[in-house]
Amino acid sequence: MSALDPYRQPYARCRAGVARRDVTPPVGIQSRCFGAALHETAEGVHRPFTATALALTDLQDGAAPLVLLAVDLGWLERDEMARLLGGVRGALGLSADRLLIAFSHTHAGANLSASLKDHPGGDLIGPYFARLIADCAEAAAEAAGRMVPAWIGFGAGTCDLAQNRDAWDERSQQFVTGFNPHGHADDTVLAARVCAGDGSVLATVVNYGCHPTTLGPTNRSLSPDYVGAMRAVMEDAFGAPCLFMLGACGETGPREGFTGDTAVADANGRRLGFAAAGAVESLLPAGTQLEYDGPIISGATLGAWKRTGVEPAAGGRGQALRSRTVRVDLPIKPHESTAELQARHEQATAELRAAEAAGDPIAIRDATALRERARRRLLRGPTLPDGGAIPFDLCLWQIGDAFVLGVPAEPYSVLQTELRSRFPNRPILLSAVTNGTLAYLLPRELYGRNLYQDWVSFPGPGCLELVLETAAAAIAEWDAEAGTTA
């Protein structure tokens, strides 16, 4: 390719539709998401929660759509996730590989675990969750019913909101999960703009890896965290719904986090929103490219470029729209039996009762958190398979020049940075906490250091590398098939 060949940004040509529902949980619902929180229920709403569906199909409209559903949820247990996926798939008749439910992963939302139904605010979980499934299915169906010919452009920018959060506390001689001013964090923002044929914006998509943990244990308001203000910036700038896809963020979070101040969450969100808006503004108008127009004699000899239309080749890469599920068997670390987990929970409960009797607020806070750790471990441990591996499904999409990788876990950011380095000319949007979550995927060398991400997770050393190589092989296969056809 000559240096002065036409310059074309990554794009896709397809049909697209978008729809949204407000899914704000009710005040009073069970919302204790942090182990150190001393409250049980939500006392107010900071910003609304949304479920936004983007449906895509080819220009001939002959196939079932691909549906991306971006939802302001933290996480769901396995059975609840299966219910949500089943409800949306059933409403549209979708196969498993054609639906991605991407959670914003806010830690200031409702805790929808059915195991908490007898806790304060737990009586609201069931009715809210049933309505959530219906709203998500309705949004997906409406988006699929509104699809029109569209152009999708992909751009990139940077934002330093995400900071490394694996911090070594020299005083207490332990790793803590908090701002590490000496660590590295991926600052890449990927953004997409979906436009109708007349150039009007139908939707934008923002993909960025930073844990939504601005708001912490003392926060008592329902909030999408920084995602809410980011979305407001994007929607004000482009006049269309914005969908958020959380990138690989196992080791990253905001510099200022775990606070009770919603103003900090808004400031964090605006930072990302402005960066993402810049990435979208860098895109050429839908359906155009730059073409060299020749030299112009001036004080210098100028090289002039002009905008011209893009003509996608029939059946070419720009019109590719496909999906597949890729299975990986992840190694399981040794873990306690159900009886051992039950004993640990009983011991933690007894220690909490003792702290409450003593009236020590710090001891109560710490004992409360340790009991919550034990409760979650007891809840999830018995769901593991009996064998030596955990079946793990990646969902891979190709949308024109771009790839989307749905990962039901919280991987360290090396997963996305390495994939992007191997395929530098193809936008790769990695969507974490998507279609479920299996806790964290760490690089092999970080196991055994007593990091939170290690001891809270069941997959063992080598899991991230297995996912990386499996995903890279799947992308390479499709990339080779596409060749260089535009």
C-alpha cells in the first residue's frame, strides 16, 4: 500500500437499531455490595440506571440480529444470570452467540442475589428482577424492530481515569486494592459511532477498562458510578443513546475511589466522557474516506486531501457480521469443601456477634466484611464442577473491521493490550463482565502473592494465558479469511 493511498478509518456497513429502558432499582432494595458496608438498603438514587440495546444485522436483513445489551448492573449469581440470558434470548429466538449482556459493573447498585431474599430489602429483589428481565427483552426486541441501514465508525483515544490498584502497603506488609501511584494502567478508550444513512447518530459505544468503584462502602445511593456522568456527556454531545462496555480492568480503578461522595463519581465520569467524545469527533463523516488530491504550489508545496465516498465491496470485510462461541477449559485451584466453607461462615458469624457485643465500631466493620467474604464463598463454592477444569465460554463477534470479545470474567488489562498489539489494524473491543462473571483472570506470575483477585477467584494459574491464546487464534482465523478486502 502506498503512503498516499486513500485513508479509510475502520468501519462496518450493516443495519442497526437501538432502544432503551429505565431500569433504576427501587429505593429500599437490598444494596449491600461491599463487605465493609454497614447498611443493607438503598436510601436514594444518584442517577438513573439504564438497559440499552443495540441490534445489528446484515444489509440484506436475512439473519437473526446480533444484540448488544448494556445494563447498569454489578453482577449476578449463576442462576440469576441464566434467567436473564434465557429471557432475552427467548424473546428474540437468539442463539447463545448472538447476545451479549454487558454489565457496567457498578458497585453502587442493587444486590440481586436470591440468597439475600430474607435480608432487609430482599423482598424487593424478586419483583425488580422479574421486571428487569422483561425490560431487557422489550428493549432488545424494539431495537431489532427498528433496524435501518447504518454505518459504524470506530475510533480511539486515551483517558487516565483508570489507575493501577494493586498497591503494596509497606506498613501492614500486604497488598491492598487501592490506588497504586507507581503502577501501570491501560489508558485506551475505544469508541464507536452508529449512524443512519443520512448521517444522523443512532448510538455511540464506549469501551474502557476501569472498575466502577468510585463509590464505596459508605455510599447509600443507587448509582451507575462514573458510567452515569460519562453517558450524560456523550448523549449531550451526540444526541443519541450511549452504550458502555467495561474493558479488561482486573487491576485498575479510579485514582479517587471507595468514597461516599457522588460528586467524585460525576467528575470521574466526565473525564471519560470528554475523552470518548474526542474519539468519536475524530471520525470522518459516515461513509467517507480521505483521498489524496495532489500537490498545491504555495509557500510550501502542499499535499491536499479531500473526502470521498466509501464503496464497500459486496461481501467484503466492511460488511462482515458474524458471531461464534469459543470454549476454554480453565484450571481450578484447590478449594475448600462445602463443610469447610460452612464452618468458616459460622466462625465469621460468631466473631461478628462478639464484635457487636464489645461495641467496637472498627471491629464490627472488619468482622462484617469477613462474614460477607465467607458468605459469598459458601454461595459460589458448591457450584464448581467436580472435575479439574471450569468450562468457560468466550463470545466473539466480527462487526466489519472490528472484533468484539465478550468475556464472562474480570481479566487483567494485559488481555486487551496483547490482543490489540497482535492485531494493530483491527479495533478489538473487549467486554468484561459480559454474559456472567467468574471473578478474575490474572497473569500467571501474580498468583501466590495474596492479591485479592487471586484468593477470591476459583480459576488457577494459566487461565488468562489460555483465554488470550484461544481468543487470538479465533480472531486470527477470521482475520485470515477476511484478507484485505474492504
